[in-house]
Amino acid sequence: MRFIKRLIVLILLLFILPAAASIVWWMSLERPGSWREADWSASGVLPAPGDVPEAVIHVMAARTGGLKGALSLHSWIVLKKAGADAYDRYDKVGWGNPVRRNHYAPDARWYSNTPFIVKTVRGEAAERLIPRVEAAIAAYPHSKPGGYHIWPGPNSNSFVAHVLRQVPQLHAVLPANAVGRDYIAGGQTSFLAWFWDGENDEFKLSAGGYAGISGGRVSGLEVNFLGLVAGVDVLHPALKIPGFGRLELTRTAWADK
């Protein structure tokens, strides 16, 4: 009984209270009342493709809409081959054929929220990895109608996280508040699923996306509970706080590394 009480207190401190604080903060902001009122236009975060002659891969994210925006992001992938005059954007949505290509501008706002770059790979490395990223997108196991579940997954963040796991040379992990990223998609029928990434010495164990633990050189140490993530990154000092995401403890942000 004492162990259960301590576990409840730990869950409250690590997950429930930070999530509640994030909800209070989010409710204090001005937000569009519906998707029709939201701004979905290009944000200008990315330069014009003609100004970028080299190949590039961007992993991008923005706060999502409604109350769920208090706790989660929406993420997507942007590709451009060397010399190409346009970007290609891939993300997953909750209607129709869920995996979309160029359904929005590459750096479009999401529910009026300005996106940010989670990870960028440029030049020869990007040119080499783009075919692998495209292959991972094409092989994504939940890309048909009905293959979207807002929680615990597979959702938009589950899709991007799957691609990042399939192409570990990107050395990228989604922010801690990308709810659904810890849902391990495809191939495993048991409730418990695990993934090992030898490229980055990363290990992930997930109980259906509802709870789990992960650790490694890119993600640090993380515990997820009901899609919320708490953790610490020692190599690139930061705390990971449910709802708020990554809190950098140094002036140099890891997101652009």
C-alpha cells in the first residue's frame, strides 16, 4: 500500500501537475475558435526553396489546436533534393487518406500556431538520406483510411516518430510534448512493443503507447505515461516536462544540432 501511495504521488508530481499547469497557461491565450477561423498560411520560417541549392531535410512541429494544444504538438517532415525548386511536405491527418503530401505549405502555421524546426539535415547527408526517408514514408503501416487514432496513436506524431526510428541516421527525436510519438507502429501484435536503435544506442519500451520508458544518446532518459513525457537529457542538458516540452538548461538549443 505504501508503494502504491508513493507511485500515485510520483505520477501527480511528474505528470498531472505539469500537465494541469500547461492547460491553465494555454487557456489564458487567445486562440481561434475553430479550424475555419485558424490561420493555415505559410509562416516564412523556411527560406524559399530556390534560395537553398543543397538538399535538406527538416523535421518540423507546431502546437496543435483546441484544448489538446495545451499538451501536444503536430509534427511533419519536409524534404528538398539538391537543385529542386520546391519542398515536399509529408504529414498525417485524421481524415481521408491520412498520410498527405503537400496538403499544406511546407512551413504553414498549424491552427494559427507558428511552426519551429525540430531537426535539420543538409547537404550530402540529406541527399543520401532522402531516399530512405521516402521509403519509410511509403512503408508506413498506418497510411490507409482508418489508420489514425488521436490517442494514444497512431496519430500525426506516431507517423513522424516512426520515420525517425526507421532512419536513425537523422539523429532526431520529436519533442517530449509530441503526444503519440511513443506509440510503436507496425509488425508487433502484443501490447508490449520495443525498439532498439543501434545507431544512436536508443532503447524504447512501450505498453501500447499508454506508458513506457526510453533512453539513449539522442533522447536522454524518458518516462511516458498516458502520452505525457517526463525526462532529463544529460548529454545536451535539458528537462522534459509534460505539456511544456523541452526546457533547455544551456544557451545552445539541441534542436538545431
